[in-house]
Amino acid sequence: MNNQRTTDYVLLGVLMVGPKHGYEIRQFLDDSLESKWHISSSQMYSLLKRLEGKQLVKSFLSVQTKRPSKRVYSLMPKGKEAFLAWIEQPVMHVRNLRIEFLAKLFFIDRLCLPGGNQVIQKQIDALSSILAKIQKAQSLERLPFEKLSLRFRQMTIEAHIQWLKTAVVEFIEQNKHYSR
Amino acid sequence: MNNQRTTDYVLLGVLMVGPKHGYEIRQFLDDSLESKWHISSSQMYSLLKRLEGKQLVKSFLSVQTKRPSKRVYSLMPKGKEAFLAWIEQPVMHVRNLRIEFLAKLFFIDRLCLPGGNQVIQKQIDALSSILAKIQKAQSLERLPFEKLSLRFRQMTIEAHIQWLKTAVVEFIEQNKHYSR
DNA sequence: GGATTCATGTAAGAGGTTACATGATTAT
DNA sequence: ATAATCATGTAACCTCTTACATGAATCC
């Protein structure tokens, strides 16, 4: 239901580090994004093929003598563009914030991408505008159950915004020395 | 990705109100759970068949002269049991809390089920124990990114618990006159 | 000698979605 | 006349998962 192709972008992100074959991508994900991003290997292989079909990625077969041949994937310019565009665009479904936004922050950190503060700020703005709509709806709503439901969203989003603000302070400030 | 059969329970819940045919169930969901639970009609019809296969629900065909025949579904004892067991059991995936727990509260409200306070309290307890694990992990974690990730979960769960506490006060207290 | 690592996949299925088919009746 | 309502479904597709196949190499 899910993440409308976020997995694609995660794969592109892993290839931003450098060319890798499937098995290596999997290891990378297991090591670094372990708790945040799990992917079944069968799905990963099929996504890689699809990404190649879309020309976001290219591959060559590396034949080895003592190990099975492996197909090494690397980013195409179009893939890099798509990845960077994804990083900048705020997550619009609150439900996906944790998994998707954390993945973005992970790559900003790992790849030392510039503009991390802006990405976080954009996400704060996106959530703030959702929050404003909810608050408006709350003031009009009479039914107690609906109010309860709206308050759930309100309180959740407020917590997310608060967290994003701590992220600006602790995460990005700390990484200033990387990006300079 | 999703809700491991929560939809089944929502359908059972709708039938708790009384026997209904598919189209009516759909109308009920659109009217009452609109924003909280959307289901495509094709999926609904196939779920109803599956529920009947599991003996949670039974049906008969009601032939009409001026309208297409309709298949009217009603709850079997086994279905009622399964539904009530679902209501009592707390949601264990924080990600599903909003959609799934709100659905439970909706039915508690609509069906005037007793023990609403207990259901909320159980959910608070479940979240509190998840929170405790996260706090333990936080104290051991050194990597800044992992800490950030854990704090996201911590802050989200704290907001949910706070919300649940307001739910006890506003929602259930108000309904005391129903259940007595 | 047995388990694990390396490496890629296929097949089946779960749980959804959208688009479409059907066809009468009733409201505008 | 045409649009919406009533009523149930099929077909195709999407994303993702688990289970399984394969087979050499290396670790213990």
C-alpha cells in the first residue's frame, strides 16, 4: 500500500555511493539502513531490472572465476537527477514520514549532500500547512468522534514538527564540517 | 502493506450493526468511516466471499423485482467473537495506530460496546512498553543518526499516548450514559 | 563434513487498486 | 434525454513477501 516507489529511490541512493551489484546493495542496506529499510532480495532484483528499463541505471555482467557472475549496477545521470529531486521533495503522507524522511536524512548524512537544513525546513513547512488545514477543520467540526480523529492527526503532526526542529539542531549542525 | 486483514474486521464490525448486502456496507463505510476507511468495492465483494468461506459470516440471495438481486450478509457467532477479540487486542504496529485504533473506537462508539476505557488503557500500556524499549535502546545508542531515528519513534509514541489519555476523558466519559 | 557466504533468480500468493461490464430504474 | 442510483462482479495490474532452486567456495 505502500510507499509509491520509495524503494526505487532508496536503491538509487545506495548506488549514489558507487556502483554495486545486487548482493552488495543488500549488504549495504542490511548494515546501514537495517532497521529503517528492509527489502526482500527477490523484489530488489526485479526493481533493479525495472530501473534499468527506465534508464535510471545501467549494468554490466562481471564474470568471476571462483564466484557466480554478478551484475554490477551504476547510476545514469537521469537516475542521479531523480534521486536528488526525491531528496528535496517533502513527504506529503504523514504516515510515510518516519520511513521515508528518515531514509532521506540517512542519505543526506551518508552522501554529505548539501542543503540538509533546507530539506528539513521544507518538510516542516509541508507539515505546517497540513496542520493548518486540520486546525481549520477542527474548528468547524461538531461530531465528537471526528474531533477526536482530527486531534490525533494534529498531535501527531505537532510531534513530528518538534522532532524535525531537533533534527535541524542536532543532526545538520553537527555535519556542517562535512559540507564545507 | 498493509493492515494484515484489518479490513476483514472492519467488515465484520459493519455487520455487527445488522445484516447488510455489499452495496449497503459500502454506503455505510462511505457515510460513517469515510475519511478513516476506504475500500474498493471489488475488494469488498471478494473479502465478503472469503469471510463466508471461513464461516465468520453467512449470506442469502435476496431476489428483487425492480432491482438487481442482492446478497445479504450477516454475522455468524464465530464472526462476532473474532470481531470482539480484535476490538480488545491493542494495535502493536505504531504505524497502524491511527487507521486501526480509530476504527476500533469508531465501533465501540457506534455499537455502544462496553469496556471502552479498558481498550484504551490496554493500548496505552502496549505503547508504554514499546516506549520503554525505545528508551532503553536510546541510552545505549551512540550513533547520532540512530539516536535521531529512535527519538522520532519516542516522540511519536509519546504524542499517541497523550492523545489516548484525552480520548479516555472526552470520548468514553461522554458515552457513559450509553453503556448504562 | 556441515554451515555459511556468495549471487541471482523463479513461482506463488497476499492484499490491495483501477478500469470496465452489465442492465434496469429513477431522478433531473 | 441523460445522469445517477442500485448491485455485483471480472480482469489486469501493482508492490511486496515467503519459499524455494542452484551451485561453487570457503570457514569451522
